[in-house]
Amino acid sequence: MRKITDWIYAALIAIMGAGLIEFFHRQAIRYNGKYISDTIVYAQNLGDVKECRMVAWVFSKLNALDDSYYAIAVFMSLVVVATVVAGYFFISFFLERLDCRVDRWKVQLASFCMLFSGPIYVPGLHPYFYSYTWPKYAWHSPTEMAMVLFSVIAFRIFVKTYDSYFEEIPLRRWLGLTVLLFLSAWAKPNFIFAFAPVLAVLLIADLIRRREYKFIHRLRRVILLGSSILPAGIFILVLNHIEFSGSEEGEGIEIRVGYFLRNMEHPEIAIFFSLAFALLVFIVNFRKIRDVAYQAAAGVFLAGTAEYLILVEGGKRINHGNFGWGRQVGEYLLFAFAIVMYMKNLHDKEFMADRPALRRIYLCAGGLLLAAHVISQLYYVLCLLRGELYRM
């Protein structure tokens, strides 16, 4: 049975990857004037894109090998495929960390749900799939897709390292975390913007409260783990200098509280249906927030959301929403942990054992909400595959 489900999983990934190659190629050439996206900007170097960004550099090298843009399409498809696989290992790791054994096919299915779970579409209440909602994955943005991939892997390694970093930090794991945090920043700096303050809070708290260790030992460990983010931070400072040096007057970072909520007719409805499944699971499992993994995931989401609600780029970039990408990757992690917790609840017979009716209501509601998220996103992706506008 396991081999059959493994083959089915591999086949689904292969079919998805093959279909996405054509989809991303159409984005790169704006097929029939449709398939509007950021892909063409980086693929054809429109607007003099700087090669200090990962996607611009990779695309330029791929264009040198193949000027038909199919090499770029293959690369982007591989990023999405790798994100599904990374989701599988992410969910597997955190279920094992919770001492929860689940059939592999369920984890494989959950890895697809992790990717395909966008805002719930409710006609009449909030008739949008992407615009004026809080989505967590941008099929039109190669930089965001690459950032999500590296961020998911980096976050898993960070938690694995954090769990025992006062005892040991294997050099290979530290190097892996450092490289992946850098790659995330190189793809797009927003995950680091949200992750850095969360990391700082966790490390400062450990420095103060972990009194079972001598202070000098605490200090060394905190510095060692914290240093993993330095290459990413240095790159962001350099990138900021390159991006904003010689900027026109009025460009830069501004404080505009709630700027991107102003165009939302019913923001509370849009936000609720964007987060419904994750909100339900986190509310029911609020006691588990003591776990540093959930604190960190929720912290990244809250930090990214705060940046999105407070900061904007001034000048002609003000409506680009570039401070929203941190919220999106934070939301991706939030949903990933919600899926892990829901699977744990589902397989834990002691969970709400004293309230069986409430348990059934919660599990049914959670399953229906997750299905609604996934069905809505799948329909949205099908619309994109037909060339419809991503801002719909």
C-alpha cells in the first residue's frame, strides 16, 4: 500500500510540474497578451532589473543557455515542486516532534494542502481570490515563490537546531541554516524582516531565563545561533543601498498605518476567510503556544502583518505592496503549523476525550474549512492556467 501511494504522490508531483512548465513559460512571454505576472519582468529584464537579486541572476544565466524562456519555466516549476516536497518533510518533522505517527499518504496529501490553501472564496461576501484578500502564495511572483521555498526549509532547520542548541549546534546544521536564511533573503528579504525580531526576542529571553546554564555559556550559544542570520542581514543592507541609492525624491520607507486596508470594502470578512482554518486550529490549541515552534511561526506571521499594516514604500512604489510579502510567508508557516496541529488532534484519541461532541464538531469544522481553502485555491489556479488576471 505504501509503495502505491508513493507512486501516486510522485505521479501527481510530476503532472503538476509538467503543467506548470507551460504555465510559467506563458507568463514569461505574455502568451496572447494574457498571463500577466512578474515573471516577464525578470525573464526579459524589463525595467533594467538588477542582478543582485537571485531570480534576476538565475534567469540571466538560464537565458544564456536557452533564449526561448523554457529553461526559466522549468526552474520555476522545480521551485514549486520542491516547495511541495519541502512541505512533506516539514510536516513529517513536526509530527514526529509531537510524537504523532501518521500514515505517509496523509502527510503527502497534507503537503499539497500546505501549498494549495488560499483564501476561501464566498460569492457575494467577498468575491475575490487574490486582490483585497490575505493570500499566502503568489503564483505570479518568482521571487516570492523562491523565498517561500527557502524559508520553509530554513524554519524547519531552525527549530531542529533551537531544540538542543544549548547542548550542541552541529556545524553542518549551522551552515545549512545560515545558507538557507541567506538564500531566502537573496530571493526576497521579507522573511528575514519578519524572522529577525522573532529570533532576537527568543534569544534574549533564553539569555535571561535559562539559568540552569552559566551566563557565559548562555551568551556563547545565543551569539552562535544568532550569527546564522548575519550573512542574510548584511546582504539586505547592501541590497537596500543598491535599491534606494539615487532614488527620486519621495521614495523610501514611510509609515502609513492601514494603507492597504483602505481599498478593502469589508476587511474583517476578507481577513477571516483568508485565515479561517488556521484561526480555528490555533484557538482550539491555544495551550500549545508555549511550544517555541508555534511561538516562532505565530511571531513571524504577526511581525510580517505589522510591517504590512504600518510600512509602505514611498513614491511610485507605494502601491506595490512589497512589505506584504512577510505577512504572506508568515501566513504560509501559520497554515503549515495549523495542518500539523489538526493532524495531531485527529490522531490523538485523548484530545477532547471528555467532550466527544465538541471534538466531533471541531474536527468536522476544521476539515470543512481546510477543504474550502484548498478548493478555492485550486479553482483560482485553474483560472490562472487559462490566462486570467492574478489580481482577480
